[in-house]
Amino acid sequence: MADSKQRIVELDILRGIACLTVVVGHYLQDSMSSGSFLSFLGGLGGKGVWLFFAISGFVIFMTLESVKRPVDFIISRFSRLFPAYWFAVVLAYVLIHVFHLDKEGMGFFSSLMNMTMVQSFVGIDNLDRVYWTLQIELLFYAWMFILFVNKALHKIDYFLLAFLSISFIFAVFYTPYNSSIVLKYINELFILDHVYWFAMGIILYKLNKERRLGNLSVVVLLLSIVVMAVRSVSIENFLINGAVIFIFVLILFGRINWIKPLEFIGFISYPLYLIHSNLGHVLLTKFTGLGVNSHISIFLALFFVICIAMGITYWVEIPARKAIRKYCVPPHSAV
């Protein structure tokens, strides 16, 4: 990727692939009979989350190399994450109570705590099934922020080797249902179930930027693959996970930047990801109740959710992000 514009295009294509994989996967699972081939394909939709994690590894390391002060990074992430998320939480609360969805029993306080994005850390349920990934992302941001504040980004390979080694040990010896609460907290705090995805994203960023990898970075990449293999449990899962990384590499280095629809979906991917589950469930239920074919129902639900995500992007996310950065970022600060 020769310039920033091209890099953004390719990352948006990757985001578009990841988001559509998750959204369509959820809709197939919700609409198709259990055990059917389409339901099986829907079960693969969760792999889009892994692609999102790898993208975050790439983007966050790139961002931290460009910002000058810790506050710039905080404002950048806050303005990117929270405006659309707050809108999505309010929408989820309304949908849950108007259409009597599964989470209807959650009280106002629990719903309000969802605004923090860290609700699961204090034992409060998520209003939407997709929110758990945001908490993983926040933990990753926190660890990277600690490195940045301590001026240790140049030691990222050592950091990743340590985390990956712990992840490997936990993958071999740790059983979440029979372990102490301390081990469970360590597993969550160090994002051991997912750290190899972030690591591969960071290494691919370094490869893209420098066109070569140092010996230690190669070791990190190899250890990431080993940890992925161990945590995949089965050959089938390992091959599928490997395909996720192959897609990342293919788009990143293959100059496949002509897929305009996916680029646009990537542009609106964050709001689309946030709202698709509860809203999609309501739409699918309504269409099915009207006797609409399941396949057409999925298409219609996807169409309407994409339209609403566009509205959130242009009328909530972008204006809020610009306002926050205008009033919170001092002149000449890069975010």
C-alpha cells in the first residue's frame, strides 16, 4: 500500500468483509433450521470477529505510531467508539422493551451500565450479543496504551512474545470451568483467548510498512500461528482460521482495492455491526410473520439495517467525532 488513501481503502474492504460475514452469519443462524447447510454457513459468521481483531492490531499500532501525546490517542478512540455505541445502546433498549426481546428482564440501571462499554467486567449482561467483542477491544487498547505511555512501542515484539507464551500455556493447561477465579481473571485481563489475532495484525502492519520482518517479528508471527493451531482445537477450525488470515494478507498485499460495495460496507461497518443483531431479529420476525420467504427476509433485513447504519454513520458518528476532536484536541495535535 503505497499511501494512506490506498491503505484506508484496503482496510475498509477488510472491515466490509468482516462485518458482512458476522451480520449474514447471524441472520442465517436465526432464520434457517438447525442442522441445515445454510445454518452451518451461518455458524462460520463468527469468524468475521477474528478478522476485526486482526484489523484492530494493524490499525491501533499504526495509530499509536502517528499520535504525539497519550491524550490524543484517548480522544481518537473515544470519538470513534462511543457516539455510535451510545446510539446503539439506546436503540437496543427501545427494541428490547417494545418488542419484548430476550433481555427484557434487564432493569434500567443494568441498561444504563451498558453505556460504559465495560459492563461485563462488573458482572452485568450485555444488551446485545455483539457487545462482548468491544470489551476485548478495550482491553487491547489499554495494553497498547500502557506501552505507548511508557515509550515502549519499539519493544512490541517482546510484549507479544510474553502474551503469546502465556496464551499457549493457558491453552494447554487451563480449563475455564475447573479453574480458580484468579486464573479466569488472568485469562480475561491478558486477552489470552484472542491475543494471537491482534499479534498477527501488528506483525502484518510492520511487514506492510517496512517490507521486511526482523528475526524477532518472525518468531512472533510463527508463535501466533502455533497458538492459533492449539486454540483451534480441530484441523477444520485451524484451516478456517488460517483462511481468515489469508484473506487479510490477500486484500492487504494483493492490491484488491476495486471492490467498491465492500469498501462502502467497511465505511459504515461499526454502526452496522452494533445494530444488526437486535434490529435484525425484529425485522426477520416481522417478515417471517408476514409469510415472506426466509431468504428474501434475510435480504430485506440486511437492506434495512444497512440503510439505518448509513444514517447513524452520517448523522451521528461522523458529526459527533468531528465535534469531539474539534473541541477536545489542541491545535496541531494529530489524531
